[in-house]
Amino acid sequence: MAHGDITHVEIPVSDFARATTFYSDLFGWKIATIPGFETYPMWQAPNKISGGALTPCTEDFTEPRSFVEVDSIDETLEKATAAGATVVTPRSPIDEKSWWALITDPDGNHIGLYEGDVS
């Protein structure tokens, strides 16, 4: 993927089993847990391009959010804050080759940033 592409969409859910059945039956999504990420079941659309994760609902996470691939989270955070964004979660590791961060844009929308290996 390239800088600016949407890598995935997180959907907040209160019941993983119910959500897995709902989205699998409704859209034909393949949903599976990955060892080490059991509370982050990944979904993939039939096109094998679109995908994301089911994540626990929290008080401050009640609506889906998109993650955007960036070449450098650090540079993107600097540019975003200069343009009026707020950093909600600074650059944080996912694994040894991937990182994420979360910003709020000037209108209050949460946008995830992703840097790393998407294979």
C-alpha cells in the first residue's frame, strides 16, 4: 500500500461472537483471530483487499474508524498537529515491523495512522 491508502477499518463491538456471526453472515467477511491478538479479530472482505478488525467498544470508541497508511508516523503527526490536529495516541508498536497512532482532526474525527508491513 502507499502513503494515503486506507489500510483497515476498526469496528467497535460489545460481543465478539455475535459480531463475528453478524458480519460473516451479512457480508461474507472472513473473520479470524491471530495468535497474540485474540482481542482483535481481523476481518477481510471477499475482495481480499478491504479489511479491518473488530475491537472492544469503550466509552471513547463507539464509532468505526479508518486507519491510513503513512510513510512516517512521526512526520505525519508533526504535519497533522501543525494543521490543527490533536494527537490522541502517539506512535506505538504493534510488532517489530509495524506501528500505529491516533489523531483527532480539527473537526473531532478520529483517524488512525499505520506505518509498517501490511503483508
